[in-house]
Amino acid sequence: MVNALRVGSVISLYSLRNTRPHLPLLSNATRFRSKFPFFTLSSSPNPSGYPPFRTLSSSSASTDEAMTTETITSNNASGEADNSIKDAAGLLDMRVGRILRAWKHDEADSLYVEEVDIGEPEPRIICSGLVKYIPLENLQGKKVIVLSNLKPRNMRGVKSCGMLMAASDAKHENVELLFPPEEATPGERIWFGTEDEKDNQPDAATPNQLQKKKIWELVQPHLKTDTSCIAMLGEHVMRTSVGSVACQSLQNANIS
């Protein structure tokens, strides 16, 4: 018995001296989670408090696909709208003109009357409400842009057959006429787009068609000058065969 106790004591002392403290082994899953805390490999609904790993389900894939389809559809619709406005603008008959003579209207203090050469056998008579904005002497001989397929209007006893195109700021306190390059020929038709599109212009609408379909009302809100004072239809430049149309100094201005 004593021998047995001695042997047991020796064994116990040996075990105490030579056994290292026990360290619990981390499971592979626990070590994986300690490195990547946002993943869980457990089948229980959120055992560790970490957010579970999200797999791409068929429903989420369908949602992503629907969002992509919606974006493409929206972009296509935007492109189609832009083309529709550009097509409508192609029905406007805008011409290079040159003012031969201008005077104040006898019956309307705010109106000038101009004789304008737009390449026709006889000059057009046009009334413009520019008295407050442009001195009369600045109109004489000036090259301008004329919207020529509007229906004639009786303006205080004078039949006005067209409109001079002008840029104005948001408050309509400053107004400047659009002008073509000096080399442009009176009567040349204006277009919107690249230089290569000059020969692809559609026939202009008749005054009746323009009024009935409200083409000018559709196009006008999209006409602006850019930061270089160039006249634009959206992203399309207003052009003549010798260069673009512009105003003198009004940036990001409305055109009418």
C-alpha cells in the first residue's frame, strides 16, 4: 500500500511538473470567423451576433436585372426624346438674314420694323420688340437669324412675316440678337447637329403645320446658349455652312 502510494505520488508529481496548461483548441469555423467576422458557417440563424453571409438568391438576381433593365429603358427613352426634339427642330425654317433697313413702329413704342433679306425676291417685313434692348443704329445692316415659317401676324397695322432670333437672360432684362458668321450668305438655312448633317435636313413645315402641331412651342424650351455663347439645341450646335451661330455675351441664356 505504501509503495503504491509512493508510486502514485511520484506519478502525480511528474504529471504536474511535465503537463502543460490546457489550451482549448479553436475549431476551424471559429478561426475562420475570427479572421472574417462577417461570414458565418453555422446553420443556426445568427449564432455569433455577426451578420450572416448574404448569398445571391434568384429573387435578388431578378431585382438587379430589373434595375438594369429600368436604367437601360430610361436611357433609351431619354435618347428617343432627344431625337424627337431634334427631328421637330428640323421642321423649323431658320434662315440667315441681313437687315436692310429698320425703323420704329409708328403705332407701337416697343416695336421696330425691319426689312430683312433672307434670299427671297423681296425682303421680309418683320416686327421685333427690341426697342428697350438694342439701339436702332445697331440693327442697320446687321446679319441675323430669322425663323421664317411662322404664320404672318398683324402687329399694330403692320404684317410681320417672321421672327428675329434672340438670346435673353432669365429675367429678360438683357437681350441680344443671334448672329451667324459674317461670311454666311442671306437665305442659307440653319440646322442643328454636326457639319455632316447639312445635306440631310428635312423639308421645312408649312406655317399651318408649324402652328397646328405646335412645333415651335415644343422646340423652343430646348434652345439655349452655352458658356461660349454658342446657340445650342440641347447638345446640338446651331450651324451655318461657315460656322456656328452665337450671341455677343449672354451665357446659358434662353433663345426665342
